[in-house]
Amino acid sequence: MKKIVNFFKEVYGELQKVVWPSRKQTIRYTVTVIVFSVIVAIILGAADYGLLKLFEKIVVK
């Protein structure tokens, strides 16, 4: 039991050392990730669609 209590004390001590981002930074990072994900999804979707159409033209002929 003593090991478990010691573990959580150490965890709490380590969490005190963490530099947490501000609310503004968190929102900025979140928006950046969402925008980047949407851009990558659009690029991959366009590539998939283009390759599908190319494949259809090759197979149909």
C-alpha cells in the first residue's frame, strides 16, 4: 500500500512541474489541428477521386 501512495505522490509532484498552456494557446492549437486535418482530408479526397476517375477510364476502355 505504501508503494501505491508513494507513486501518486510522485505523480502529483511531476504534474506540478508541467507548464500548462493558457486557454488562448489551447484554442489556437486546437483550431490549427482541425484546419490542418480538413486540408489534408480535402487533398487526400481529391487524390482518391482523381485516381478513381483515371482507373475508371482505363478499365472502361
